[in-house]
Amino acid sequence: MSWELRERIRRGPARLLASRPTRQTRASTLQRLGIHRHPADEGYRIRSTGRRVGARRAKRVFPRRSALSLTVLIDAHHPSVDASLHEYRSGRTEEILMKTFVHRGQITKVVFGSGTRSRIPQEADALGCRRVLILCTPGQVEQAAQMRDLLGAAAAGTFTEAAAHTPVDVTEKAVAYARTVGADSVLALGGGSTIGLGKAIAVRTGLRQLALPTTYAGSEMTPILGETEGRRKTTRRLPEVLLNTVVYDVDLTLTLPMATSVVSGINAMAHAVEALYAQDRDPVAFLMAGEALDSLIRSLPVVARRPDDVAARADALYGAWLAGTCLGTVGMALHHKVCHVLGGTFGLPHAETHAVVLPHVVAHNGPAAPEAMARIAQALPGDDAATGLFDFAGRLGAPRALRDLGMPESGIEQAAELVMRDGYWNPRPVDRIAVRALLTRAWAGEAPSVSPGNEDPQSDSVIEASTTTGARHA
Ligand code: NAD
């Protein structure tokens, strides 16, 4: 349900008068409330109070002489009812239309701005950190050296070997180094790979964590830890890996190459999109996800043209923070599951894979997530959300085909099987045929289209929308 519609309910009557509470009357009552998109018996219920009201009052609404008082109740648990509608009291009737939800607040302190990295010494001090181990990839040693100078005596050392997918052997080496230098905290300077290393160290040692994120991946705001051992990548949600302090300094993102910026930004958009239709979405996550999409869709085209545009970079980083917070707050679904399988099985690059897959999953989920689609369309006007996302990525020059990322065509069947293997929640049922069709289009770089799918709940290859827990993949 959109805010606009909610406002209409707030202003309009939640209790209407009707001559007879027939099915037809129910539909017209819903229409009077502005609820046009759902059939009367899907999520919205009209209950007759059985009380007769005076003829004069009834006449104002219906031309009959007497009427039953009707109350519109919203079934909070019905899948077609928007999760952002929560406990709500109608001004006119005192009728409570209630939506229950759970919102998990974030404990991470966030500092955002330009030049904010200069605050790292005081933020470390505020946490009681005296021996900070700086983490980075080999490509960001210069930025790390600047932070070492800034921290002065509080810098315990620099570990420069952070690597993609957080390999356990690298983590073990970093933990040994942290012990050697007597570190009491880590400062991860970089993208998801470096921040992942910080989390992996923290979960083994209990060290406090700070980060200076330099991409839009959003890992710094999540309790998700993904690690690779051999060829196997496992992902866990662990509250203890949440960072203590995140300092966003837009200046550090100016060096992120244009092509990486684009795909990293779309990676952030994917977190926001799946938060809009998450099983455990809540009003705050819905608002943040919408705002994230607005910021990223507004800023990424400018970043693609002028990577040194500080205002656009700040807007993109702001969107990435919001999207990362969504990823950390609510469960993800099919999109993150598919990307996790593709990254883990074929070693495809993380952000690029997200950029290719997103429009195809949105095409699949669209029919089951009208409110999410409406919010995406608000941020990205066009024929439909999936095509809008596909065209948007194309205009930015993002990759469109999994084959261009190195995935073999023979891997489509294997990937479809792996996507179907574990249970996870998705707004629309998922079956092998639909996943294979989606992957085939994504592999070839074709435009997204809604796959018919096999939604027969009796089929054992269907992952039902109403069962299993949310995918937790980053
Ligand atoms: P990345 O951290 O691997 O960085 C990509 C490359 O860009 C690296 O070589 C890095 O050194 C370089 N780089 C980063 N920032 C730069 C800058 N400002 N200037 C110049 N070079 C820069 O990429 P990523 O997309 O940020 O992270 C991907 C990894 O993060 C994946 O392993 C993914 O699974 C993980 N991830 C985890 C979560 C989570 O919640 N746990 C969320 C998102 C991503």
C-alpha cells in the first residue's frame, strides 16, 4: 500500500454504511476507500457490525432508508496486504487497522560526509581502541598508508592482503598478524572484501571494528559474514560481526573506477529492491529502500559520466548506506540466492553478477509484489520495473550477460538445480523451469520477461512463497 493510499484511508471513512453487506457491496466499499487493486476477499475484509444506523445518516451514503454499519478490517497476515501498513487508528471511527511487524534497529554508529576520515582517530578513541590494525587490498595501500599516518601511535600495523570472497586462509594469516602486533581493533578501508575480512577477524578474536567503506556494496551495515574455504562459500548472520563504527567519507570513493562504481551501485540497488518485498519487511526498511533507489537512480548516471562529481558520489554513497542497512535489517530472496550460487559455483564477480541478474528476478517476482514494483516504478518510471532496471543498467554500460562474466552455458542447469536445492523465502513461488528460463535469458543478455513458472503447489520442485526462511546471502 502506498503512502498516498494510506493517507486516503486516514482521511476517509473506515466505517461505511451500506444497504446490505453483500459481496458486491464489499467491493464497492473497498473502492470508496481507494482500494482498487485487490479483490474484496484478498487481504481486506468488510465486517458487518450488525448495528442498524439511523435512516438520515444512511441516506447520506446510500439511498436506502436503513443500513448496516460496516467496518473495514485489514488482514495483517494476508500476503497481498502491504507490510508497511501497521497499527493505524482511523480518526473518524477509532477503528484500529493493525499491521504487526518487527523492526530491528542498528547499533552501528554512522558518520557521513566529506573529509570525515579525519575523524577516525577520535572515533577509535571513543571506542577505547589504542592499537588499530588497518586492513586493505593490495590496490588500496596508498589510502591505507594515509590512515596509518593519521592514526599515528594508535596504528598497530597494516594488513594489505584482503581478497575477494574472504578466503579463510587469508583470515587466519591476518588473525596471526593481529596477535603479533597486539591489535585491539580493526579498521577496514575498502569494499565488501576488506570489510568481510574485518568481520572474519572479529568473529575469531572479538576485536572491535571500524570501517571506511569505499564501494557501494553495503557489507559494513550488515551482520552477514560470507567466507570461502576451498571452493565452498558459506554465509552466516551473526550479530557479533556488526561493526561498531562506520565512517563514510565520500572523498575515498572518488578513485573507484567508473565501471566498478556502476555495478557496485546496482549491487546496492538489488539490496533495496529485495528489501521492498522481503518477507520480514517493515515500514522503516520500506522507506529506506525506496529512498536508496531514488538516490542511486539519480546519482549513478552522473557518476558514470563524471566519476569525480562529489555531489553525485555523495548521493550514491548515501543510497548505498541505506541499501546496506536494508540488507542488514531484512531477509533477502531469490535474487540474492541466484547471485550467491553463481558467485560460489562459477567464481563470477560479485557486483557484476548482481547487475546482470536483478532485472530478471524482478520480472519473475513482479506479479507477486505489486507494492514493491510500484515503488521501483516511482523511482524509475517506465513500462515496468524489470524493463526499467534492464534499460537503466544498459544505459550505464553495465554488463548484461552472464556469459560475458565467464559463466559457461552448460552451467545453467547446474545453477538452476543449486538455486532450487535449499529452501528460502520468495514472494513468488520458484520452480526449476522458471529459474532455468531466467538464467538462460540472463546468460544470453536478453531482455527480462515474466516466466510462466510452475506454481502448482503440489509440485515438489516448487519453493512456495509462504514457507522457509529468508535467504541471507550477501
Ligand atoms: P571489493 O571489495 O572486492 O572491491 C573490488 C576492487 O575494487 C578491489 O580490488 C578494491 O581494492 C577496489 N576498490 C575498492 N574501493 C576502491 C576505491 N575507492 N578506489 C579504487 N579501488 C577501489 O568489491 P565489493 O563489491 O565492494 O565487495 C564484494 C565482496 O563483498 C564479495 O565477496 C561479497 O560477497 C561481499 N559482500 C558482503 C556483504 C555482506 O553483507 N556480508 C554485502 C555485500 C558484499
